[in-house]
Amino acid sequence: MLQRASGGHDYWSVDSAPAKLTRPLSIWAAPSLLLIFTAVAAALLAVISAEPFAAIFPNGDVVFSPYLGVHSIPLRIFIVSFIVAFSAVVGARAPQRLRFFLEVTLYYIVVCAAFDLINIAAYRLTGFVYSIHVVEILSGLFGFYIFSIRLLDQGTMPLRAPFAPFSARLKAASFVLIALAVIAAIAVSVWIDRLDLPLVDDLRSVALLGGTGPGVFLFLPVLFFLLYVLGTLRAFLRRKPEYCPPVTVIIPAHNETHILPRTLAALEKAAAQYGGDVHVLVLDNCSTDGTAQTAVRSFAEMAQLCGQVVDVPVPGKSNALNAGIALTKTEIVIRIDADTQVSSASIRRAVRHFWRGDVGVVGGLPIAPGTGKFDRARNLETLLKHGYYQVAYGALDAIVGVPGMLAVYRTQAVRDAGGFTGGMNGEDTDMSLRIGEMGFRIVGDPTVTYVSEVPASWKHLREQRMRWFRSVYHVSARNRDYLDGWTPSVRGKIILPFMLLNSGRRAMTVPLVIFGMFYYFVGFNPLSPLTLQAVIAVTMGAPALMAAFAALANGRAGALIGIPEYLVFRLVRSYLTLESVLSIAFGETKAREVPLRLPPTDVTQDKMQPTS
């Protein structure tokens, strides 16, 4: 739902920056952080390169345990430099900044020290020594996660949900499957590592491996490939060719006159292919542009849809969605955004999964309209995330988020999960996570396609991505019971921590590029000739290979032309992740839990057409 009446910001809504959870962010905040980071990193590198530290740490990083080889980038110095810069810029009072800096730094020092002590003990007892590449990679992962988890603790976040629905159903099988997949991925990676193929040297020469061995590089791609194959096979075997119960489509709408007729026309075509009744509720949420009247006129021209306009007088997408859920009388409900145009086969393909009673949520594959400056990059992004990784997570019954652009739910599961929460970013991910933890399967089906909005301007992209990237923290905070409770949850114990770690990694990607280039060109460590290759591998090599594979796996070879734009877009996305974590508010108290509004609201406009 887009706000079009505030200073020309046609992309802004009350959900863009939830009150109390975010702070206004100057466009100069992130550049200031990068300048401070560069100065701190240069100072620390100069100190460790001078005597007596140069003799103690010949590879230019604070590593006490024995190791083999030379590293590409001193990640421990990098992590500490970033923590200093973030603590200096983040929007908090001086005591809170100091507390954040001390906590994150001390946690990081303790974890790295414990890791070094374990390595020293292993060397003394068995003679086993890690490669310095492994030491640095793990040090980086420790830093990414500690940063995110401390930000989750100290930032102003949503309160824990008053209840965390949970069922042990499917959980044991998920843990067994992920263990088997990890073992298989390690075995394949070690096998390839020992082949000493000429191809490996070729990949290193063009900076696709960044100086790492192929075993290290291949582990995650092999793991996700195995899971993708299993997830694809499982989805194919479990879906039913035809299953067409009545469904309700709910569309929250705020000032959507410009796009709503196209959205409803696309639904009309999809309903014509679907074999059951399709009811549509347009949830008019404080519009001032005649959205309700536009919907009524559109419904009057529809032969396949049974349409209704509902007035929701309280602003906020969650309020509109809960009003729609309260009025839904069908077993299956589909939520779409007002700017989502579903494909003609999307309803039929999505609903067929619900013939099995254990399916609770189904998502699809967003497609960019194809006319905007970011569209080709966005297509590769969605192919990788929703067409590949989402299918892989589905193999483990561990999908966390199904985007609200198009999500199909079992209606009673939404009600049992407590309805859609408000006052935070990520209400769609919150809902699918909770339904999954209730013991339902979540399905990602890339054959369920739909065209969804891609920002056309930098300001809109910035608003959208900061909102999206904050959501991992908001959802994790609200569902903290899954993270630190005793429930045996793959989502809570593996996937959510991985998402937090990945958020920390993305926030630090642009500083890492600056650090790597500075380290390489200044020549702090002449023993490490692969610094530049490592930087390129992180920002270009691996992402390019994964995006290409995802495009080909989904039969969209034409998307490959967008790979250069996608690689640039990834850096832009990383910069916006950095801005998103800087926009998180710090305060003494947590945000209050926004009460859910599930009772029905008044139907102020009503135009019904019998379904053909």
C-alpha cells in the first residue's frame, strides 16, 4: 500500500518506517561510517605492520594459533574496524554507543580467543593445523553473527510475541535431512578438492575462487544444489494436477487507483483458468484518490470474479489484512499487493498444493515488469532467492518467509497464528514463519509467477530495501522464542541465525571491498598476493556463478544478460543493508506489541458479480 499524498513520496506508507523502531537516517550517515572505518582500519593495519607486532603476527592479523599458508584479508582487524565505525555513527546516545562497542568487541575477542585456544590444544595433542583461510573465514562468520545478535539485543525491537505456536511435526525429519545433506556436500567438496583439476587453477586465475581451495568454495553451492534437487522432486510428487476449492483473494489498497484495474484484470484471467469460485476483497485503507470507486467499476466489468470493497479506517497494512481475514469464508485465502499482476495459471498452480492437509502456505516467483532500470537485476535476484534457494529450503520444510506480494494461506492457520502483526517490518515473513512452526509445510513453487513492482527511482529503492532488510531483525525479535528457546526448530536454530549472519555480512560488504582494495594497493602484506582476487570473488565471482545457475535451472536463459547489472545491484543492495542497520533505533525500552485487529469491519462499498 503506497502513500501518495506526502510531499511527492509516492512510495511511502505508515509501514515504511515503524514508529519507535526506526530513526530518521541522513543520507550522509553511511558515508560517514565508511570514512571513519577507513581511517580506523588504516591505523590498525599500520600498527600491526610495525614492530614489535609485525614479528608476533607476521601475516598481519591478530591470530595466536598455529596455521598453514597465508591469508587474503585480515578479517579480525576488519571486523574490529567496522565495529568502531558503526558504534561512532549509529543513532544512539553516547553511553549506548559505548555499551554497544564494548559488548560486540568483547564478545568477538572472547569467541576468537576461545577458537585460538582450541586450535592450539588440537595442535599440541594431535599436530592438526588449520589453513589460515579457514581461520579467517570462521573469524569473519563469528563477527557477522555477533554483530547482528548484539544489534538484535540492543536495538529497539518489537516485543516477543505473546505466544509462539509450535508443533514438533516434521522437525525431526528436517534435522536428519540437513545433517545428511551437509555430510554429502562435505564429501563431494573434499572429493573435488583432491582431484587437483586444471579447471581449479583456471577459476583462481579469473578470481572466482579468491584463493580458496575448491572444497571451501564448493561446500555451500553443493549443499544448496542437493537440497534444490530434493525440493524440486518433492514438490513435483506432492502436488495434485487439479484441486480447485473456492478461494478468497484479499488486496490491501491505499491510493491504488492508478494500478488496481490492471491487478483485477489479471485476477479475472487467472479466475477464468481456475476451476473454482474466486472471491475478491479490496481492502480500502484510508485512500483519498477514489480507490474504492475504481474497484467497484472494475468489478462491474468482471464476469469471473465475485468482488467486494471493504473500508478499513485504521491505517496500516496489517489492519487491512486482518479485516480481510475476518471476512474470509473460504478454506484458502490469497493475499496479493495492489500492484501485483498474477499470471493466468498462478491461482490454479498455487492452490493445487493444498489438496494435502499439511500444506499451510504457498509462495511463487516474482517477475519484474521489464521496463525499469533495476528490472533485469531484480529478475536474477528473484530467480536465485525464490526460484532456487526457496525450493532448497522447502526440501527441509524450513522456508521462513513467503513475500506478501503473493502468498496463499490456509485461512484457519492464519487465525491460529494470531493474525498479522503491525508496527514492524516483515509481517508477511512473521506469518509464514509462525505457520511453519505450527507444523504446516510451506511450499515455494517457481511455476507460480506474478509481476510485481520494482522501484523506478533511487529514493523508492532505498525506502523499499531498508524496510525489507530491517525485517530480519524485527521478525527475529518478535519470534525470539524460536531462536533461544528449547523448541527443536530448524528455522529457529539454523535458518534464522543464518539470516542474521547473512544480514551482518551484507551490511559489511561495502566496507570489506574498501578494506580489501586498501589492503592490496597499499601493500600491507606482500606475502598475500590474492587479496584482490578474494575481494572480487566475494563481490562478483560466486554471485555470478550462482545467479547463472539459478536462471538456467528455472529455464530462463534470457535472464543471463542481466548478470553485470546484477553484480552492481548486489553492491547497491549491500550499501542499503548498511543503511538499514544504521536506521534501527536504540532506546531504553522496547516497542510495544501492536494489538491485532481481527473483528470484521464495515463493508462500505459492495458490488457483487456471480462467478461464471
